[in-house]
Amino acid sequence: MGRSQWLPRGGDPRFGPGFGPGAGLGPGAGPDADDTGCSILHVDMDAFFASVEVRHRPELRGRPVVVGGVGNRGVVSSASYEARRYGVRSAMPTARARALCPHAVYLPPDFTRYTAASRAVMAIFRDVTPLVEPLSLDEAFLDVAGARRLFGRPVEIARLIRARVVRELGLTCSVGVASTKFVAKLGSTRAKPDGLLVVPAARVIEFLHPLPVSALWGVGERSAATLHRLGLNTIGDLAEAPAGMLRRALGEAAATHLHALATGRDHRRVVPEQVEKSIGAEVTFEVDVTDPEEIRRALLSLAERVGSRMRRAGQVGRTVAVKVRWADFRTVSRSRTLDVPTDTAREMFDTGWALFTALDPTEPIRLVGLRMEGLAAAAQTPQQLALGAPERGWREAEAAADAAAARFGRSVIGPASLLGRADPRRNENPPHP
């Protein structure tokens, strides 16, 4: 099952030349890699959304599959490795993906399905250790120092997790095992797809320094270009650069952060159960929109999705925020804090629509989004009943819709105003596992 090795073959294009087949720091230690002091695991599911779709539709196995906004302005959220061979990548415009791989199967995202798969994955992680820090639906850090007595060495725990994910869920993942979070995440990226990489604590510098500066956490295109102009092309170059030069080029905070990573220092611990600060969704229209009714339906559809996600997560929110992007890419956001926390789509929509109409929009609109902020656990938030409010109302109706959607699919139930019309969510802009 997959590859178990000290340094993987193949690698990742982000690591630049010199890290292709056979690249490494010497003979691979394989199953006997020295994982002393390497209690941090980074587990990253392989092409998660696409893999879940293939599991749901086995006839797609072996074919290029692309998940994301399926319209002309959609964005690729996930691509199977068969599609990646044609150059398709996450965050790429769907139109570009279709040009590269016209014969791929293009699917809109189904977050209900992905969320259920994510919960099952995280449950496997938590069977091993309570110290699980999810980063998104498809990846997490684990601290397995306390699990060694039950499950063995970190590399053995990594193999156990990978075997369970395949056996129980029919999915694959890649795992980096290291002494720090940063190096473990680099390791899982180098191990993809379906691989395992151990970076021995004693050889972190040897592993890091040949890598390009773009592999550092926090180095984007602009900062990479700045570093390249200074002649700093590898992590080793940055580690040896004068501190004053880095501060002048990047600023005090960024210079300190990147120099620490470049020298193998990362003191962050695995922090379990991080609570989302907000939950939202947005949609890019096929063509710029001026019809208020079409925007109204889009906001209603987004509110339905956000409300469903919040109820599944057991959270309520205090602040509704609306985002609008015009045809010329100008973007504005407006928000309003409610008197009482809510998880109902109807309240989110009513507030969001009021915020939108207050903008008095007259120009064509490219994108709208809706987000709930100020989240708290619903079970710990007192519910305030309004005077004269019915005993049962929108929340009960929406909870019943959740139950029906869980059984029959989200497409079979929804607001009447959306029936018989194209669902704006087909072009929703998802995250990018």
C-alpha cells in the first residue's frame, strides 16, 4: 500500500528541480528510519474531494476527475492524479482545466459528502491520540508522543493510520513524520501521493537547506521574488543571510519567522480542537449579474449552505457579513451583529439581504458571499425567545430539511424560490483540498 520511505521518489513541483526520481540525502532508511524525537505527524488526504467522488462513483476510477465550480468562472477545488498529469491543479480556473484536459469528468462540489468523510478521517486520528489539530477538512497535525506505549514508534503509528484510512474508508493519505510541525508538513507534501516520509531529527538541516525558499511557510510569490532578487534561492541561502538584510527586505516579524524555520526551529505545539472563527460561502456568477432577483436567490442558497454547516458543527453566530465583488473586481464587505445568536438560514438571509440592498447596487456584480462570524457552541448559548414567537419555527423546519438532505441528498429539498432554477451553488467557490 503506497510508499514507505525516508525520502520519496517523485516529489512535488513546488520543491523545484533536483527533487525528482531518486532525489534524496543518501540511502533511504525505509521502515528503519530513525524517528527518535519525531512525535509530530502531518496527515494529508490525497486529492480529497476527487477521491471521495470516485469512492462514491467507482466507475470513475482511473479517469481524470476534477471537482470545483463547473461554470466558465469556476475554480478547480480538487483534481485526481489522473487529471494532474495533464497539468490540472487546485485553484486553477475551470476554463483553463477544460482546455488542458477536455475529457475529464467535471463535478460540482458536494460538501455534505466531504464533511461526512472528513469526520470519519478525524475519528481515526482521535482513536490514536487526543492531540489532533485539524487544518481543514482533509489535513491535520497529530502529536503522538503519548501514544507510543500503545501503538509503537511514530513511524509505526503513521503506518497504522494509513492502513486504517484505506481499509475503513477506501481513501488514501500521505504522512510526514518529523520533530516539528513545519517539517512534518513539508514531509507529507514530498510523500504524495499515498506515501510516508520520515525526516530524522538529526538530519532536518540536511533535508531543509537544498529546498527552494518557496517551500517555507509564509513565502508567497511576492516574497519569493524579493528573496530571489537578493540572491537567496534556497532555504540554506536564507539561513545564512545577514539578519539585517532580511529585516530590510521582509520586515522584522517575517524575517525572524522565516529565519527560524530555515534553521529548523519551530516551537509551535499541536493545539487540538481549534474552533472555527467563521463559516461562510460565496459564489461567482457565470456572467456579471444586474438582476436583483438572481442575486437574492444566490444569497438565499448561500444562507442555506452556511446554516446547514453551522448546525452540523453545533455552532451559532452573532454577526452576519456580506461580500460583494463588482465586475471591475472592486470588493466591499458589510456586516451586522444580531441581538441573539442564530444558526438559521432564514435569519442569515434576511440580514444579508438587508445589508446588500443598503449598498444600493446598480453596477454588474461578479461575486457575492455570506459569512457568519462570532461563533459559539450552540449547546452553551442560551436561547432567547421573542415575545409572541411560535413554539416551533424556522429552525425546526431547517433541521427537518437537514435530516431529509442527509438521507436523500441536498438537491431534493430547499427553498421554494430555488425550485426549477439553476442552483447558484454549482459555481460556489470552495476551498482546495
